[in-house]
Amino acid sequence: MRQPVESQQCGSGHDDGRAAWRCWELNSGSWQTELVRHQLVGQQRDERTYRGLGPHPGDPRTAEVAEQVAAIIAGAVSGTIAEHVGSTAVPGLIGKNIVDLQITADPGDVPAITSALLGLGFTRQRDRDPWPPERPMLEGTLRCRGGVFLVHCHVVPATDPDVRQMIEFRDLLRRDPAARQAYAADKQRITACTADALEYTRAKTRLIRRLLSS
């Protein structure tokens, strides 16, 4: 069998030797991620490639970041699946280019998963009006192919009434060009009226619910 060929790397940006993920292209053409040593999520917010609401053109590196961080989490918390959601999970969609991940968990497991994420280098949400501790969102960064990307990891209890909303909306946008166009147009309209991230999110939520109910 042909030996794996090492690709360009994504990592936290730490310089202390802990950065350790290598992507390998296998003979079959599939991709696997190999954990070589412990990899921590970074906190290089001041170095991030994309700032503000944008909307910025979609960046294909965000899919690599999502895959890497999901693998880091799975390696740290056995059986935990972090799904890529949000606009960066829809190829080519404009947005803030923040990588959103969702972990769906039993409510009793949320504190332990949160602690594990903090141990990997994530921090608690620092924005005003943060998500509650029983449904936290944690923040980190990952460096990938010359860029630094902000990552939001949502830990959502399986009992939350909106537990499927981000996943279902991602799937809708992936399959429905008209929904993608409407959502992109709404982002441009909102950013023309406000630079406030919280107002932006609340305004988007109204369209998300309308599209999901139609």
C-alpha cells in the first residue's frame, strides 16, 4: 500500500510542541485525522482572519477547521459527536466565517462535556447575553492554512425544544438554493442596518424560523 502523504496542517497555533494534528490522504482517497500528540484549541482572537459581521465570502478552510476541532473533541470525550452547523457548514454561503459546532448531549452530561472543552482550551462565552450554563456555548480558535478561525461550540441538551434547529436549518440550506439565496439576502440587509452582533443574530433568527416552518 502507498504510504500516506502528509497534507498542510491546521492547528491551535501554540509554539510549545503540543500542536499535533496531521491530515493524511490515504490510497483510497478518503481522509483520516491522526492524533500524534495532545492538541489544544487556541485563544488567538486578536489574530483571527475574519472580524465583524461581514458578510464575508465563504472560506473552504472553515470545513477543515470544523473537521479538526470535531476530531479533537471526539478524542478527548469518547462518543461525543460535534456536528458542523451554521453558515460555514453550507459551502459558499456568505457570513461571519465563524465555525459553529453542535454537541447534542444528555442534560446530565452537559457539565462534564463543558469541563472537558474548557480543558481543551475553549473558554466560556464572553459576549453580552451569553447562553445559559445548562446550554453553553464555548469559544476557541484554530489556525488553518494561514488563517485563524473563531470556533463556537454549542453544547445543547437533547431535551432542548430547539435541539434540532441548527441541524435542520443547515440541511435546508444545503439542499434548497432558494432558501440559501433568501438567507444570504437577509444577512446583507441586516448588516446594512446594524453592526451589533446580538441584533444581527436576533434578526436572523426570525428568518430562520420562518424558513423552517414554510
